[in-house]
Amino acid sequence: MFEHLRYEVQRHRWLARTDVPVAPWTTLRIGGIAPWVLWPRDLEEAVAILETLTRQDIPWRVLGGGSNVLVPDTGSLPWVIVKLDRLRQVRTVDGVVQAGAGVPAPKLCMWAARRGLGGLEFMSGIPGQVGGLVWMNAGAFGRSVADVLAAAWVWEPGLATVVQVLPASAEFGYRKSPFQARRSVILQAAFRVEAQPPEAIRAVLQEMKRYRLQTQPLQDRSAGCAFKNPTDGPGSAGQLIERVGLKGYRIGGAMISPKHANFIVNTGSAAWSDVVRLIEYARARVWEQLHVWLEPEIEIWHGSPPRGTNPPIVGGPDGSGGASPCGS
Ligand SMILES: Cc1cc2nc3c(=O)[nH]c(=O)nc-3n(C[C@H](O)[C@H](O)[C@H](O)COP(=O)(O)OP(=O)(O)OC[C@H]3O[C@@H](n4cnc5c(N)ncnc54)[C@H](O)[C@@H]3O)c2cc1C
């Protein structure tokens, strides 16, 4: 399957490696071996790579900061991994901050804070990259990417070029962006900011950091919140899991954090299957005892089938199967 890819990599001198362990690129530190990893150096090269992979019918996935994914750990992965880490330019253009998809969100916030540009503080403790944050419509402290996104530059299957899109805020939801349904790859984004004294921005950043350190197990390996908060439920996902007595509950090397019940942490040797089983278990207990059906926020990648058609992880309350957040 990769004969043609090898030929294209050599022909275009793309930056690529074969047989690369993916676990170190995920915050859970779980994942198998990618047969190929490609690092486009600019937007045009990204388009050429994505087009080639799609045209050749080679399964691929984009991995950002790896802070919201659970990657299978049984040997060789069925996808080529595209890493956008090299798309790292940040600049201001006509009053908005424009950043490459590979810019880590905390770095973007610090960059803006130093220049007295406020509005992005909520991103400061989210350990993903710009592309991943936009794709997820990540958010914290009552704000989300949709509130500040001015434009995104994307590639979509079938397009031979980068397209600038200006999605309406109505197209976004809780951890939902229009890019998910369109299978867009975000290559660059622009964010609205407002002039503020740098010391005022820094004070907000400090306060947010203090709050996270106090409430979240940041020293442990996790992928952030395991479940979305129910929109009209009797409490947050963490409160519900705590209420059914699962704080500290373990399956294999995976544990519900004693500090924050919505964080599943890798205690050192957790397998993909430990985390999946713990997600299923917590979800089933909350459903049985509190009749709330939790939706995973962590994106679970299944080894097979290869792209976008992952089965649900467990049956839903009506026995029909819960909606899986998987697939890009
Ligand atoms: C300690 C901790 C705290 C967290 N706190 C928060 C929080 O407060 N709020 C919150 O919303 N999230 C939080 N998260 C979760 C996570 O950081 C966010 O979901 C983040 O947006 C994921 O970005 P990423 O770059 O790591 O994406 P990844 O985990 O690498 O990927 C997630 C999905 O996005 C896709 N993707 C990534 N980049 C692109 C791209 N350029 N184009 C298209 N698709 C792409 C991937 O294919 C995958 O489907 C936390 C995680 C941790 C570990």
C-alpha cells in the first residue's frame, strides 16, 4: 500500500519517517506504531500530502497535540499520521491573530499576552494545538473557540487547494465544530483579540492556572475530561461519576482520578483496552444509578475499520448503541 507513498515522499522530498511510536505524542502516553508519519512544512505541502494520501486511498489521520485521543496500542496502526507541528507561524494581520495549526495553544496565549492582546486566555491550560482546538471547538471558563474564531484555512477531501472559511457561530456546539462533519483539516486559523494591559491578561492567566492546578490532576497522564458534561443533567460528568462512587476505581493501568472524577489517568502501564473498559464501566454505572447517559469527550480511535466508521463503544440506554465521538 505504501509503495506509491514512498515514491512520492522521495520525489517531493517530503519530511517523513517510517515505523514511528505514537504513544509519546499523546498525553495519555498510549498508542502503537505509525507505519508512516509526514510533517508538511507549509500549507501548500500539506495540501499536496493530504491530496496524495486521499487519491491513493491510503488511510490517514491528523494528530495534533494528542491531548484528546485514545490511540490503539496493538502493534502497527492502520493509518499514516500527518503531523502539522511545522505550521508554527504566529502573527497579527489586520487586528486578528493568525496562527498555524501546529502552534500549541498555551504558547499562542503567551504570545498574545506579551503583546497586550487579550481574549485567548481561556485556551491557556488546554494542551492541544491550534488545529485540534478549532476542530474540537475546545473551551474552558465559559468560553470556546467559536467565540473568538475569525477565520480558518482548511483543506477538505476533493479540494486541490487551501480554502478560507468563516463559519457562523451557530455552526458550533459543545465540543462540536462544522469541520468534523466536513472532514476538514485545519491548516491555519485567525482569532479575534482585544487590546488589554499585559499585566491584566497575566493576572487572568495566573488565576486560571491556579484553578486548574487545584482541581485537575495535571501531574498525571490523561486526555482531559473523559466525558462531556450533560447539558441538562443533575450535575457535571465528574460529579455524577463521583456520586456513583468511582473516584480511584481502576481497570488495569487506567484509573478514575481521585482528584477529579472526569479524568481517566494512565497510572503507568495502561493499555488502550483498559481505558475503553473504564469508560464503558463508568458510563454504565452512571446510567444504572442516575439515568444519565454520558457521552465520551475523549476521541477513541479503533484499529479497524480504518477511517471514520468506528463502532460505538457500548450500547446506549435504548440498546441501540451510543453515538461515538470517533472519526475525523
Ligand atoms: C490536562 C488536560 C486538560 C484539558 N482541558 C481541556 C479544556 O479545558 N477544554 C477542552 O475543550 N479540552 C481540554 N482538554 C482536551 C484537549 O486538550 C482538547 O480537546 C484539544 O482541543 C485537543 O487538541 P489536540 O491538538 O491535542 O488534538 P488531538 O488530540 O491531537 O486530536 C483531537 C481530534 O482533532 C483532530 N485534529 C487535530 N488537529 C487537527 C487539524 N489541524 N485539522 C483537523 N483535525 C485535527 C484529530 O484528528 C482528532 O480527531 C484537556 C486535555 C488535557 C490532557
